Amino acid sequence: MFTIDQIKAAHSKVKSGADFPNYVQDLIKLGVSFYETFVSDGHTEYFGNQNHKTSSDHKYDSLLISEKSDAEQFKADLKAHQQGKTDYMTFCKDCAKSGVFKWQVNMSKMTCTYFDKAENEMLIEQIPQ
């Protein structure tokens, strides 16, 4: 069973969105099957085999999530982040402005899905392997 400390160690290698695929591979090795990160405060809930679940603490002061989704602006901000042009906090603020409530990473499907407040899918991305 994985721990938050193990996950933090894997996350410490991430400097930008460009490092995300390697981070996912590290989590798979730990036994994480999927996780959800909540933009409002940055906490993440991790799920594994045999109903194993653990959660991180909030990462920052609460962000106000826009009621109106702007998928096109979000896609532009995501692209910049994946190219290493923004840090994680900037990305989270951009998500909030575009109405992204959370994202879910599914290890078996190798997808990252972004949701608005109504749990509508805003974008599904394939994670490079």
C-alpha cells in the first residue's frame, strides 16, 4: 500500500507539466490506480487496489472556481503548462479561471480528464507513455 510520503517523493521530481508522464509512471509503480486533484485547494485523493485510499492535505489557500467553463482558454493554458512555460500554481490558477473543478488521472486508461463544477468533462487527454 502506498503512502502520501511515497507520493510526495515522486511528485518532488516534477518541475513542470513536461514532467507529468514520468510522474504517472512513478505512481503506477507505487500501486496507484487513479487519483483526483481538486483545484479549489490542491488536495488529491489517491486510490489503489483493495479499496486503498489516501488523501493529501490542501496545497494552497482556496481558489474560487469560475461558474462558467472556458474549455478553449483552458486548452491554451494547459498547452503552455505542458511546454514548461508555467509552474504548478499558475496552472492551478488558470484552471480555476477557466472553470476546471478537478482532474482525474486514470492509470489503466492512461488518461487525464478535466471536469467543471457540474462534473461535465471539459477535456480528456491521453497521457504519453
